[in-house]
Amino acid sequence: MTDSIRIAAWNVNSLKVRLPHVLRWLQDQEKTQQPIDALCLQELKLTDDKYPHAELEAAGYLSIAAGQKTYNGVAIIVRKAALASIASDASTTFLKPTRNIPGNEDEQQRILAATIPFAGIPPIRLISAYFPNGQSPDSDKFAYKLDWLSKLQDWLTEELQQNQRLALLGDFNIAPDDADVHDPKAWEGQNLVSPPERNAFQELIKLGFSDSFRMFEQAPKTFSWWDYRMMGFRRNAGMRIDHILLSAALQEQCSASLVDKAPRSWEQPSDHAPVIATIKKA
């Protein structure tokens, strides 16, 4: 039994297309590193009835999902061997599941939360989040993004009061600092880096979260997303917009946080790479 667990987030940009990548990556981690005990996915782009529960369970994972046709969708996948106990299925193993921000009527499936009873460690409340993109600061989609962020903050305030051990993982569609952008000057004032978005990110931090990646010394120009166009990945013209935020209780136990660029180099990749945080059990 290991002395830590690893939690991760990955925008797979279509689980139907990228399921082989997810399974391969989970297997690779188990063989060469340390198993991923929980993986939060974003942009499933499929409905709940199309979700590959059977394939994932055959590989040793239970999961819950909140999907919709063509767009959005989030999931939480947990390694069965990492659980303290396994009930009949995920619906009874994953505690207090929450789909979407309570009280916010929205057809877009962007939030899925559940409390996970890991073995050898107190339960952790995981939130898989796919933040709105926003398109451009002068668009209706940007106004929707800012409103969504405000409602998210209100809800997280309540969640933190009930769950000291809470992790918010996913595609935030916000690069919080110029160090998270390949060319800050070229992006200045644009979507993903605008002052209102960065302020919203800092408001989340003020709730008591820590950006796990910035808790450790990191190589410069480390990104989690690269545009498919103009050889973005080859040129490392990317941005760090995928994050794992940890509550104070989890911050004290976090021993590592990183971006795994390897899957971005595979054939037909997602435009995002997985991000990982390691949480010590004691």
C-alpha cells in the first residue's frame, strides 16, 4: 500500500474519441509511476447513456458522469483498489453526489462533485469542473462565464464549510498569471487572461484554496493546453489553464503537483494534458 494518493484532471475533448487514451494513460501511470487514484474528466461530449462505464470498470475503475450531447460533460473516475470499501456500484460508493451548481438552472453540464472514501485517508470531496470558455470579453458568452464564476464561488463557500478536505479540479479556462501564458503580450486583454477572469480566480484562492502547481518549484513555460493550429504543441505555444486547487487541509498534505505532457504527443490527442497532484496519507 502506498503512503499517498494521486488525483488528476484531464480535458479529453471527447471521451468517445479519447477513451483509448484515458485507458492507456491510466495503465501507463500504474506501470511506470504510481497509480492515478481519481481522475476528473472534462468535455466528455457524450450523453449519460453513452458513457463507457463497462470499459472503465473492466479496467478497475468506478465512475459517475454528467454528460450532454456534443458539448461539455464532466466525470469522476476512481480506482477501485484505492477505495476503503466498495458498495454495489458507483452510485452508492460515491457519497453526496452533486450535479451542477445547486440552485443554478443550467443545461450545460459543467460541475460534478462527490465525496470519495479512499483507503487509509479521510474522505476527500472532489469537484470535477469545466469552466465556460467565454469566447471574447465583449460577448454574451463572456458575461455568462463571469456570472457562472460568481455562482461557483458562492457554492464553494458553502462546500468548504461542510468539507475541509476539498479539491477543485478541471479545465478552468483561465491562465491566472503571465507565467502561465507562452506570449503574455500577444494575449493581453483577451479571453482566458482578462482581468475579470484572473480576479475571479484570485477570489477562489481567497476562499482558502491553493493552486497546487504553484506550491512547488516548476520549470518555466510549463503549460497544459496547446492549440491544434500553427504547431502549437511543437512550439510549446501553450497556456496553463487546467488546475487543481486544494483546500487548506489538503494543501498541508500535498507533496507534488505536475503536468504530464506525454499524452499530448500521442496520435489524435486532446489539446489538453493531464494535471496531477499527490496527497500524502499522513
